[in-house]
Amino acid sequence: MRNVVVTGCPRADLGEVDALAGFGVATVHEAMGRTGYLGPGIRPIHLGARIGGTAVTVVCWPGDNLMIHAAVEQCRPGDIVVVTTTSPSADGAFGELLATALQHRGVRGLVTTGGVRDVAELHAMSFPVFCAAVSAQGTVKATAGAVNTAVSIGGQRIVPGDAIVADDDGVVVVPRQAVSATLAAAKARAGKENESREAFRRGELGLDRYGLRAVLAGLGVKYVDYESYREVDQ
Amino acid sequence: MRNVVVTGCPRADLGEVDALAGFGVATVHEAMGRTGYLGPGIRPIHLGARIGGTAVTVVCWPGDNLMIHAAVEQCRPGDIVVVTTTSPSADGAFGELLATALQHRGVRGLVTTGGVRDVAELHAMSFPVFCAAVSAQGTVKATAGAVNTAVSIGGQRIVPGDAIVADDDGVVVVPRQAVSATLAAAKARAGKENESREAFRRGELGLDRYGLRAVLAGLGVKYVDYESYREVDQ
Amino acid sequence: MRNVVVTGCPRADLGEVDALAGFGVATVHEAMGRTGYLGPGIRPIHLGARIGGTAVTVVCWPGDNLMIHAAVEQCRPGDIVVVTTTSPSADGAFGELLATALQHRGVRGLVTTGGVRDVAELHAMSFPVFCAAVSAQGTVKATAGAVNTAVSIGGQRIVPGDAIVADDDGVVVVPRQAVSATLAAAKARAGKENESREAFRRGELGLDRYGLRAVLAGLGVKYVDYESYREVDQ
Amino acid sequence: MRNVVVTGCPRADLGEVDALAGFGVATVHEAMGRTGYLGPGIRPIHLGARIGGTAVTVVCWPGDNLMIHAAVEQCRPGDIVVVTTTSPSADGAFGELLATALQHRGVRGLVTTGGVRDVAELHAMSFPVFCAAVSAQGTVKATAGAVNTAVSIGGQRIVPGDAIVADDDGVVVVPRQAVSATLAAAKARAGKENESREAFRRGELGLDRYGLRAVLAGLGVKYVDYESYREVDQ
Amino acid sequence: MRNVVVTGCPRADLGEVDALAGFGVATVHEAMGRTGYLGPGIRPIHLGARIGGTAVTVVCWPGDNLMIHAAVEQCRPGDIVVVTTTSPSADGAFGELLATALQHRGVRGLVTTGGVRDVAELHAMSFPVFCAAVSAQGTVKATAGAVNTAVSIGGQRIVPGDAIVADDDGVVVVPRQAVSATLAAAKARAGKENESREAFRRGELGLDRYGLRAVLAGLGVKYVDYESYREVDQ
Amino acid sequence: MRNVVVTGCPRADLGEVDALAGFGVATVHEAMGRTGYLGPGIRPIHLGARIGGTAVTVVCWPGDNLMIHAAVEQCRPGDIVVVTTTSPSADGAFGELLATALQHRGVRGLVTTGGVRDVAELHAMSFPVFCAAVSAQGTVKATAGAVNTAVSIGGQRIVPGDAIVADDDGVVVVPRQAVSATLAAAKARAGKENESREAFRRGELGLDRYGLRAVLAGLGVKYVDYESYREVDQ
């Protein structure tokens, strides 16, 4: 890792990002061909928020939040700060003071593979946080890292300026260059989901709607009456 | 595992199941002699629900929700769908579309050793879910499994038609044949607990109420004054 | 471990403990020089509480809550019961009946490295619980342990009578002898934090406020424009 | 759980079990249609053993090994003792003294979801152990459990007398009634594997041998030259 | 935590420590009344060693090994270095260069709640290491910690100069003041174990030797013949 | 993820990769500025191997090894196959048959975030494997993935053709373009380490060699004699 702060990164179009966020994490993930999800380990500290924004990335040393301070200056309205550490660390590298600084700059939330603290205060100030841990453990400001370099979380690559969508289902990243296409795909998918929802409300079965009876038959799944079924090998 | 969908399974009596559910998970687990609890790994996605129902079981391949679709057709009012996978998988195999289909059939909730998504939507539609993970990661419909075969979760065997009770404490299974006896035992236990609660509110001690002073003495536990106690060996 | 119940332990001054609790877990932890935090594994079962009190400690055998019953008798108003087990155990060793007994004695909450049950009931009775697990699994009363001996949780030593502060960020312990000094340090820190919060609201940067530009330069962190940066080694 | 010691359980035919063990865990698991595997969490304490035998099952309370002592008496030559606990426990409930008693009775090894100790001594006496943890933590003999009742480990049901095969890949259970059929299937599979091994040694590809090129094409997998591939959406 | 290096700590008598080590971790832990075990999470990187020595303790910041360097100077022949971090860290804070420095001073091994690297080289130089993780991830030397202050690992307090015994079963600490008494208890226990081992080799049962038939009967455990047992509630 | 098999990927120079491998994982990781390490979760199934090679990457669906079969055809002598899954999966997607096919093509080993089986056979055929799990659980060949696309493991990006070095410390990746520079840096570092090793053998301290006394003083670390130190705040 080069110890740099990269400035002037281009961002995904915020209008498109906002439209994308409206579809929620699960639909956006599907619209990308089931990629971009940062994994089940990153959770909201409070349920109920749904945000979209453009990534400002931060790499910190474990137990150290120096580079989050460096990142604040690079933030613009509409950004979401995305923090990772060079090795796993649950320490509370982020709290309400940093959130205050970010809110002043129009930042919409924080995503981190590490820990946060001041959970009650963050809730009171309506600053959404998605993280791997809550920890009051404090950090130092002693070791270098990077701001706005590409990072990987949950096997997904995040480049500064990429679109981030986060809600109760977790966090998804959409590459900046793919935002327009993903938005179109999300709209199409949402339309299909609306139709399916209506059908399911009326009692149609996924077995029929998705043609799954043939799939089951092709895989050799048998229908057996309870009386004739005996669990001999279970 | 035989790849089957077992049809026409008998269910526990729904009236008894409803009565059982009123006692909550912890009391039902105690009434069964401290068995049937599916373990601390399965949690509600939102606190505050308490449901009872009859089990429709599903075994899926990891990353695959084909058999949940097959299970929908087997569901009746009062059922709770219980999903497990052939190996651990946190993927979001269940979401609001499947919940819509299940609600149409009168299903009361979902229990899964895997993951779910559309957490906000599931809450909005008041469909209780108890799961091991939340994940937006999508699944395929490509590999066979089973519906309504016996499964084991947390070391507890669940046979289709067994009673399921779930609340903020997790999930407990009561074998169909044991529902009546467990209901009687739960009533008896709840009565005793009411008496104990009253006694504790008045200031009686469990030490006295449960005869534990003799137990402590028998085990050699000594009462030592702070001044005379020295932690020589700690 | 000696199997003892130590009686008559001195407590930290409850007025000072109450004042300390007002600052919250993160600030108290910082005021102690970043020590005393019991770790991210102990979480509130419901968000929103902030409590302080004096520790009554309990050591239980796994799957056994005999010593919690013994501890009730040792509790006074203002206490917080702190439970640990001789080896990790998620079993639900604590529930609403024990909470009822503790509330009668003026106990303010429970901290445990183990599990609790009756989550809905504990919430209804406003008894704050901080724990490592929720589990309906019941326990026995068969094996000896200790009450009011020193214990260690998350690498932090807790001596009976120490101050405990717990909120949405977790749990911190302050040694009885250090409460006054920590209270003074917490006040000083909170004052500084208020000033920083105001500055951040006005748009000042931590980089400037904490003199971090020099730190970054000293560590060799370079500012590089996006156009000239190429991720050759990433 | 009823607190019982079930006596006189029938066992799988030891000659067939021995033949089955020769194929190893992975092949036996495949021969059963990919069932019976107790999961990756149960590992040998030393690599290099491969054993087969008939299950004597034990259910212990966490931190308690009373029922293992009760199980010793029920063991016959060719048995493998299979231990689980009512809730997860890593304590060292088994060591070289119990192994000495079991070896006297012709028991071939131990499988446990819990912990063991005396690792060096167990190796010196050539007693194979497959477990979830190594722990020196001692246990008591104070709480009831069961011997030779059906248990579930890793979602697999183990009935007393079932065949157990264990090696460096872990542990698999074969229901007593299924041993003959599984043995035949394992032989058939091993024959096929021998042919595949020879083919692969000569350079044949699985793509051709298993007809996977058509599968890839049917799934839409494209072959793209490095020069023309651009990771636009990654 | 005060940032100090405490010098001139008294050590447990090395002759007694050596005698104690001969009994192994499990027996020493039992001889202390089942305390002192650092838990199943700390494992040898290679099986087969059994060491004893006197503790030099180190507290490091995560991702930082500065204080291990400070600790080297405080080491004497017969010491074992015991490292912990202020929050969990798997980074490879220790490797063969530090081991070389420690071997020069007569140090017998390393125990750490963190990570180590150079596993092959440590084995080649016969320096026993007991750790929670292996990781090549490097560390910095930027943040203060402590040498020779009391630390807690796995709930057990370790004071500098305490006796440490480590083998394939993990690590146990014996307080300096308790070494003589523990040595006597270990001898007594080993004698009893020898007798039990002989008895078990002859076929005596623990049920008889330890009087457990009465315990089982007292707990209500029934002996049931296989033919008459039906698992109605399992 | 696009479902592709990318062909004709350029590789790092095998002579340089071999030279790099000679330095081992920890030194290579340091030579890259402490990057490239895939994390402590990927471990050798047998200690004692040290390999280098060029990456052929594979992305599989959980519970599915179709794409590993597709990857075999893309392998050349000197390659190391690097497997990851779209969501975590411990299933045994790789065993001795696939290893046989890979050995025929001159592949030097396997790295996977998933599971492997046939551990004994893999050892017998001297095929080094570095993995997150051992599991006999079988997989299907039903869902698409990718071969030779960029993947991320442990936050590190691996592009096909990059250098992989693996030994008892785990696995490190070196970007193809950075191999020459990393080799030079590794040589320089190894030279310095040789000098330090000699110095430490003679008894020099890291405190002096690395100038750490000044660092400790600058951080306010105090040396305190045991007699005058009192742990008032611990």
C-alpha cells in the first residue's frame, strides 16, 4: 500500500446514485448480476435507514484512526466514507465527533469493516453507520495509511467515487462506470418484482411462475405421500 | 438425503400450538425438560414477535433456494417454514416475495439456519423471521433438496408437523406427539413461576425458596467476610 | 478459585458513580487512559439504556446459575451484578425471575459474559441487561462457584465494589480507588469534546485542530492528484 | 431428553463397517448421496488415523463428564464413543484416563463436539480422537444426561449402533440399516474414481470426462481472450 | 494502563517450576482447583513441546510490537514471555528475529493472545510458541504499552514472575505464591491418577471407582433396555 | 461478475517467482511494504511446504466446483490455482482427483478460501494445499462462475498471472508488474535480517539496534522498579 491521500477523485453522478438507492441493496445487488455485496458481516447499528452516496475510501492501521481525519478534508456533499483496516480490528475508530465533522461537509454515512462508538449519539444525530462491531475501545493517531485508494471488502473492490447503497440488508458497491447500466437493470428488475408480488398476492406459485416444476423433475425430485414415505436412511 | 417433497404431513393441533405459544420459548423449553431449543444462533430480525405454528421443513443446497419455492405449495394456514442447508450458508435465500407467497397461504413466519434479505420490507409486512444471518447475497435455483423430511438444527430434531414456538429468546420445537403433555407441563410451570415472581417481588430469596442454602453448604461454599478474605490464589 | 461468598464488600461512592455514568462508556474509558472496556462481545439486549452502579461479581460453572442465586442476597441498592463463567457458556442463566429479585433489592442491571433469556419480559420490566448471548437454554444449580471475588472480563479486572458504567457502546469498569480521579478526567475530557464538537460544526478539521498535518508529513504520507496516481502495486 | 442409559443396542455388522472404513470419509459420504458428514468443525487432534466402528452415543451437560463414565460400561470391542453436549462446551471432558478405560474394552476412538485434553498422552497411546476443541479445563460429575439415545451433530442424526468412519477429512455416520447398501455404493464409486484418476494422470480433463463443456455453455459461460477482456464491472 | 516497564520482578523458584512442568498442563490445572487455564484459543504452533518458566508480561497495541522489544531486555534464563494486546489482534508481532534475541537470554518460549510468523524457522530453532493465530502481517513500533504489569488472558490473571506451564493442551498460569502448594497437589494428584490408570487398565470402571452409580441414581438416570426404549420425545 | 473463462493470461516470470519464493511469505510481505498477505484464515493442511507460482484464479458458487474443472484446462507448469467463492463456503470442493489433474499439468499447489478433502491422499501425493477449511462435504457442478478474472481475498487483489508465495505462514500475492522490484527489496531485507540475526545472537538488543529507546521515551514510557510500582489503576 502506498501511503497517499488521493485528491480530486471523480464521483458517480449523484442523481443516478440517489435513484439507485431508492431500489435498496438487494435489488441493486441483483441488478449487477449478484455482485457488489460487501457481505453479512457489515450491519447497521440501527435499523431503518436507506442511503446512497459516493465512496471516499480510507485504509487505517488497526487501533489507529489517523487516516479518517485525513479523509474528512476530501469529502464532498453526497459522499459516504468507507473505512477498512490493514488487518481486522474492532476498535472504536469512529464516533460522534468525526460524524459531526462529516455532517458539516454533507457526508451521508459511514461504512466500516471495523468498529464504532457513541452509538446513542450517532442515532440522536441521525448519522447512519454500517459496521462490523461496536466498541468503546479508543484508537491512536500514529501510523500511516491511505485515503482514496482502491480497497476490497468482502471480496468486492471499491474504487473512490463508486456508488454505495446501504440499508437494513447491508451494503452494496456499484462501480462508477456501471451506475447507469445498473440503474436501468434495477428499474427493470423492480418492475418484474412488482408483477411477481402481485401474482404471489393472488396465490400464484413461484413453482409455476418461474417454471420450477420442470427443474425439480429434471433434478429427480419426487413427490411422496407422507404415509408411503419412510426415512430409512436419515 | 433423498430428494423428495413429502406431501400430506399431519400437523400438531393448532389450538394446542397456539396455547403453547402463549407461554413463550423459555417456558416451553423448560416444560419439555430443557430440550428442543434450536440454539442462540437463530435470532429474530426484529424484536417483539411471539409466534407459534406447525413445521414445514425445507433442506436447501447452499446458495440455492429452489426447495423453498417447492415448499410454498405444501403450506397451510398455521404453518411455520423451517429452512436449513446441507452446509452452512448465510446467503439471502428468502425475501419479501417469498414472504408474500407464504402470507397468502396463512403461514405465520420463517425460521432458518441461513440468511434472509429485504429486512425492512419483511418488517413492514409484519412477517416474523428468525434467522442466523441477514445477507443481500442472491441465490440460484439449480440443485435439489427436500421438503418435509426430518431435519436437525442445533442438535434438535424437527419432524414436519411438529410445533414451533419463536420469540425474542429464539426458537423451540415440540414434537407433535408431545404437544399435549408439554402444554400441561407449561401451564404447571407458569403457575409456579407466577408464585415465585410474587415471592421475589416481596423480597423472598431463591436461596430460601429453592432450598439452595443446603446445596451451597453441601458443595463446600463458604461465606467469608471481606476483611478476612485474601485472594492469595487468584 | 476458592468457592466463597465474600460479604460486606465496600462499594465505590454511588454519587460519584452516578456522575461518572452521565459521561457514557466511551468517555469514561478515555478518561481512564483507554482501559477498563470489557470488549465488543458484551452488548445490550435493547439499545437506549445508560446505567452506572457498583459491581457484585459472580463466577458460575457453565450451564449452572446457582451462584447468581447466592449473589442476590449480597446485593444493595445501586449495585450491578456482573456474571462470568469458568469456561464460555451461552446458556440462559438469567431471566425475569432473577431480575425481579434483583429489582426488589435496588439492583440497576446485569452484565454477563454468558447468556440471558426472557428478553421480552426483561424489556417490559425495564431491567437493563448487557450480555454475550441470548439463549432460552436452561441451567442447573449443581456446582459451586464464587460471589464477590475478583474476576477478569475482556482482559479487564473487576473487583467487587468497582464502578460499572454501561450503555449502547458496551461496558466499562472503573476501579473503586480510581473513581474520583476518573470523574475529574471525564469532566475535563467532556469539556474538550464540547469545544471540538463546536469547532467541527463550524467546519474546522481534525487535521488542523489536533496538529495532524505534521504527523502525516512525518510519516511520509503524500498528497497525490487523482490524474497522476496510478495503482501500480495494488 | 430423557435421562437414560439404553442398554443392549444392536450394532452395525463390524465386518461391513471395517470394509466401509477402508474407503475413507469422503468416499463414504459420497456413497450415501452426500449425507452423513458431521461437518468441518470436528477435526482429528493428530493427522494420519483412519478408523471405523459402531456408535455408542453420550449426551453430557456442559462442563460435566458424568455420562462418559456411564458410557464406558456400555462399550464393546469395535465401538466408537460419540459425545455431544446439551449446549456448546469446549471443556476437556475427556482425557487419557477415560481413553485407558475405553481401550481396555476394545473401543477404537472418540468423536466429540466438545473438548479433550492430554493430547500428548492420547497420541502416545495411539487412541484416535476427533473433536471440536482441545482444552485442559476440567469438568465435574454432577448433572444427568443420556447414553445411547439418538443425537444430532452437524445436522446429522446418529443412532446408537450406527457405523462411524473418521479420518483426516473428519467424521461421517452411516445408519445401521444403510451400511450394506453404502458399502456397495462406495465400492462402485471407488472403482469409478480409480478410472478417473488414471484418466487424469494421462491428461484427460474433467471438462471432457464429465461432459462439463455442455454445462458451461448451457450456463452462458464465455471463453474470452485476455487481450479482449476488460474488467469493466468488477 | 500505565505505560511502564517494571524492572527487577521476583520470579517463582525455577526448580519448583521445572518440577511442576513435568506434570503437564492438565494436571497442574487440576492441582490448582481447576483454575489458571488460559483457554482453548491459545495453541502450540507445533505439537510435542512441554515447557515451564517464569512470566515476563507484555501489553502491546494492536498491530504494534514495540513493547516486545522492550521486554527482551527484562528477560532472564528460565523466563517465558507472555504477550497480550489492548484489543484483539492476529498480526504477526513475533518472529524468528525476536526468538533469536530471546534464546540468547535463555528464554524458554512465547505465549501470546496475538499472532506469530516465521513458523518454519521457529520450529527449526526449537523455540516453542503458543499463540492464537499465525499471520505474516507485519507490525509497527509506534505506540506505547507495558512490560511486567499484571495481565488477564482467558479470565486468568498473570502477574510477572508467576509460573507458566505449556504443552499440547495449552497454557496454565500458577501464581508465584502458589507454586509450592500446587506442586505438592500435583504430585498427589499424579499419584492418584497412576492408581486410576492401573485400575482402568485392569478393567475397573469409573462408575465404581468414583462412586458414580449412586450419583446417577440420585439424579434419576434410568437404565432401559433397547427393546423397551422408545424415543417418543426426541 | 461476468461468467467467463479468460484465456491466454500473461504470467509473472517464473524464474523471478522462484527466487521470490525462496525468501518465504513473511519477508516477501515486508518487501512489498506490508501488503499482499491473504490473512491468517488460510492455512496449510500440512506444515513444511514452501511454494511459489503464478496465479490461475477461479470463482465458484458455494457448494459447487464446476469452475475448478474449467480452470484445469487453463493451467500451465508453474501455476498455482487460487479459488474463492461468491459467498463463504467450507465445502470440500477440491480433492485428490482434481489434484491429480493439476499435477499432470505442472501445477504446484492450491490456495482456496473454501474447503478441501482427501487430506491424507493430498499429503501422500505431495500436493501442497492452503485453505480455510477441511470438509468432506461434496459439491455439485451446476452454477456458473469465472476463471482468470481478478479476485480479492483478505482485502488483497489477485490478478491472473500474479506471483503467489505460500508457506507455513500463509499466502502472499505479488502483482505481476511488481515482482522484479519486490525481489530486489526482498534481497535487501533478507540481507538486513541476516545482520540483525547475527547481532541478536551476540546479544545486541532491538532497543539499541532499531533506536527504540528514544521511541519509548518519546511516548512517555517509564522504567519503574518492582518495589516502587503499585498497580493502583489496574
